[in-house]
Amino acid sequence: MNEDYEYECRFAPEGELLSSRKKILRFEGLDTLADVYLNGSLLGETCNMHRIWEYEITDLLREKENILRVVFHSPLKFIAQAHKKYGNIGNEDTYEGFMHLRKAHYMFDWDWGVSHS
């Protein structure tokens, strides 16, 4: 939660993906703050873990090898900056600023009875 992380994988399209006229990359669960790249091109920046993210990759997808890279940003750094900028009354049982981010609240310890104040 305190650090940024990077995920990278290499893949070659096969089957239906190769034969489809329109190619879509679909994420059904990215953990909130992420930058998504395919073959060095930024597809988008995510800011909500409670939704599906789809990107059309028809023009970016290569027949042989592709590099998918996802950079996940620290949610704690984000909420600390948001809290400093906007302030809030918050909840004393979790991290200040947690309500500025569309991330599952239980990931901020609120339902485990842990106090961070």
C-alpha cells in the first residue's frame, strides 16, 4: 500500500483474439490506481477498482510478441495528498483521506477494528 508496483507480461495473441476484427483488452479487477500500457503505448489510467476497464487494442496488438505493463500506484500516497488538498472529517478507524479513492474500504482496515489515528 505504501509503494508503487509494476506488473509486466509478454504474450502472443492466439485463437479468437487473432481472428477478431476488433480487439479489446478487458480488466475485471485492477486495484484502483494504475497506468496500463501495451507495447509502450499508454492505454489509460485507472482510478476505481469497482468497475471493468476495457481498451481497444486493434491497432497496437502485434502478431508475435506483445508487452503488457501495468504500473500500480500507492493508494496511501494518493489519499494522503487528497486529504492534504481537500481535507475531510473522515472516519477515525481508518486512514485519513480514504474516501477520496474508489477502493474497497475494507482494504483500509476499517472493518478489522484497527485504528490508524
